Amino acid sequence: MEHSEKAQELFACGYHCSQAVFAEFAEEMGLDKDTALKIGGSFGGGMRKGEVCGACTGALMAIGLKYGQFDIADADSRALTDKLTIAFLDAFAKENGSYLCRELLGYNFAVPEEFEAAKQAGICKEKCPKMVASAAKILDKIFAENNNSAE
């Protein structure tokens, strides 16, 4: 089963989009699933404010976990992470029209009435599985293209 399918299964179980994407990749990089789910727990629904899509933030956390800078003197890992972050967001926006949750879903979660309307409309169940799959597929491609970098 592919990462995109597994991430969609996590989302279908009730995890946020951010948790589903991040947790699906984290174990392969040495972070246990429970910790990944905890870390990703605050990013769904564009951080509950309709900002950057949680599927994107989950993917960006995975990029950081795999390639991110931890040694302040390692400018190369910082540059690579920055490059891959931009590449991910550009690819996601190209495929989906935006990387902002409120634009993708058509509701602004920062406005309580709009959040309630989105829940009533079932918009997350309708649109978010596609965003989760898209993020996972783009992340797979980025990892495949950079499999020898900074590991």
C-alpha cells in the first residue's frame, strides 16, 4: 500500500490531515508513530484558522525531519530544506489551486460560523482526503528525487 493510501486511512480514522501525512512518513525516519501523531495534532484545518493546509504542514514536518538543520554550522541542510519546502508548496498549489486551507475548502475556520457551516456541509470529509493523498504523493516524489541528499 502506498503512503498516500495509508495517510488517507489515518485521516479516515479521525486524525487531522497534518497528523495523517506526518505520521505516515515519520516512522521511516526513526520517529515513532505516537509521537508523530502528537506533534501533528495542532496543525489540522490550517492550524484551526484556515491558514496553510494541515496536509501541507504534515509534509513540511516530514521534510524537516528528514533533511532539516540541527547543527547551526550546517548551512547545506538548511538550504536544502528551504528549497524542498518551496518545491513542495509550489507543487501542491499547482495541483490543488492553493496551499491555504480556507481557499481549498471555501470556508474560513477562524470564523466560528464558517467552521460550523463547514462541519454541517461535511466539507472536510469531501475534500480533505484528496489533499492528504496529494501531499503524500508530492512528498514521495520529493523524497525520491532527493534520496541521497543529507541523510
